[in-house]
Amino acid sequence: MNSQRHFLITGGAGFLGSYLVGELLRRGFKVTVLDCLLFGGESLLSFLSNPDFHFVKTDVWEPRALKASVRSDWPPPDGIVHLAALAGFPACQAVGKQVAWRYNVEATEHLFEQAVALKIPRFIYISTYSNYGLGESGEGVTEETPLNPQSLYAETKVASEKVLENTGDSSIASVIFRLTSVYGLSPRPRFDLIVNQFVWEAFRNHELLIYQRGYSRSFIHIQDAVAGIIMGLEAPEDTVQGEIFNLGAETGNLTKDQVVELILKRLPETTIYYKDLTFGGDMGDITISIEKIKDKLGFKSQKTVDDGIRELLDAIQLGLVKDPADSRYRNARFIVQ
Ligand SMILES: NC(=O)c1ccc[n+]([C@@H]2O[C@H](COP(=O)([O-])OP(=O)(O)OC[C@H]3O[C@@H](n4cnc5c(N)ncnc54)[C@H](O)[C@@H]3O)[C@@H](O)[C@H]2O)c1
């Protein structure tokens, strides 16, 4: 009897997914990835020779995508992490409501229906703190805070959360993580995420243009984000069933000015320009409470934004990412603030 656990990751070729896959394989799990490779599949190349890795190129919107991917010679998945989506408000804005809904809401509906039918015991949905939209100034936003989406992207993520909440089926433990802004490097780097983009622009242009300078955002290193998701896979069912967790870092609530200060420490020759313009953004000023995930799952973040800035600068200065400006490192050609 093979007791090796098996997890299925949608969007496993993406920024978060490819890091998560590497970590799950390193821990000795079997991993199936479903991805349609919107940004290519180089991020998965190093896993192909691993006998515990299985890749299926598919659009998870297809109503039978999950059922068709199940391997008869492997144990059924012990859990799914659903990451596949058009990630970020610029990408959703670029394609419009109908397409964004197809990728971000209908795909979740189809996948969740199949997961229930296949009796997969756990379904983790990766949502976003963008769903809160506008925080009460100074107050840490908790999971109980009413949602107030300010973008099409956040609207799709709120609607997707409802898919899981409305099921009423207790045979599957559905868990939602509202993830803060992730920074750092992965096999599929992204340079359209706020910290990553700031570091790259400051390095390349020796200047940075900052909108809404005093606004707080909440950040988490990719290593901590992935550790939190794995805790969600491993936690006892009654700890996570039907639960929503903010997934952020203890040191992660920073204003844009504070992020800029950290960048200036390493790139002091950068000139900073400010504009007060608010332009169709995702969120207002927001800080996040992570008390629940600390209390219930014992989550503790390890990395700081300063660590991430150092890693990003190393990668760029050493030429490990040849051209961070390349469009394959961003989900839509759009300046993200
Ligand atoms: N990166 C962040 O800061 C952040 C923050 C909060 C939430 N999230 C959420 O985490 C998830 C992953 O984000 P990411 O930064 O890794 O994005 P990403 O764009 O790097 O990865 C998404 C992956 O999903 C795949 N995909 C998209 N639609 C698909 C479909 N219909 N069928 C199959 N594959 C599909 C893409 O090919 C890509 O490989 C998203 O759901 C996003 O909303 C990300």
C-alpha cells in the first residue's frame, strides 16, 4: 500500500505554482500540475525527470479537465491547490469582464464540482486581500471585515470564493487563503508585482515614480506564502474546513514610502518622483491582520521585504534574469502601482 501523499496544483507553471511544486516534491509528495501555459512552461522543466511529477497541459475551465487528468496508476489526490487564474487587476482589465469571469470564476466552478464528484478531501483556493478593497484607516483588516472589491480582478476573486462557500458539502474541506502581495523570485519570475517592479525600475532607470506614497500595502515573501499554503494542505480537517485565512507576514504591512526607503538603502542613487494620481487601482490604504492564521495554524513568516529586495537585486545584478522588462515576466503590459 503506497501511503505517499499526492497533491494537485492548478496554475503550477506560474509564479507561485512553480515554487510550490518544487517545495512539495522536495518534501516527498507526488504532484500533478494542470496548466495551460499562458506564460510558457520553462518553470517546470527541472521537474520533468522526477517520477513523482506529472504534468497535464489543459485549460482548467474545460468541464472535464480534472477528471481527465487523473492517473489510474497513482493514488487519487489528497488535496487540490487552485492557483490558475488571470492574476492581477491589469490582466483582468486587459481582457474584459467576460474573459476574466471565464478564467477566474467559471473555471473554479467547474473544478470544484469535479473535486466534489471525485471525493477529493481538500480544496484550497488562493484568493487575494484585494477583495477588501478599502480598509478602515489604521485598522488591521480581519477575515470578518466586509469585502469591498475595487477592481474586476477582485470581483472575480470574491465571486470565486462564493463558489466554495455555497457548496454546503461537508465531504470536502474547502479552505480559502486571502494572500497579500507576494514578492521574491521563482522559476516563473514576475516583475509586475509591486516590490519586484520597484527594485527592477530603480536598478534600470535610477528613478522611481510612486503613486499614492503614503498608502499601506501588505507584503509576503514567496517562500512564506508557499509555506502557508502547505500548512493548509497538512492541517487537520477540523482546523481548516470552511475557513478563510489572511496569509501575510508579520512584518509585511508597509507604506509605499517604507518600501522605497528599503530600496534606497541598497540603491541610494535612485531619484524618487511622486504623483498623487489615483488611477483605477485595486485598493485603498490597507493593513492586514494575520492573527487568525498565527493562532489556528501556527503560521510564522520568516522573511522580510528587505530580504526580498536583496535577493531580487542579486538576481538582476548577476544577470540571472536576462531582461526583467520582457513581457513574459508580466501578466499584462501595464504599470502596476
Ligand atoms: N502573486 C501574488 O502576489 C498573488 C497575490 C494574491 C493572490 N494571488 C493568486 O495566486 C494565484 C497564482 O498567482 P501567480 O502570481 O502565480 O500568477 P501567474 O500568472 O504567475 O500564474 C498563473 C498560472 O495559471 C495558469 N492558468 C491561468 N488560467 C488557466 C486555465 N484556465 N487553465 C490552466 N491554467 C491556467 C497560467 O498559465 C499560469 O501558469 C492566482 O489565483 C492569483 O490570483 C497571487
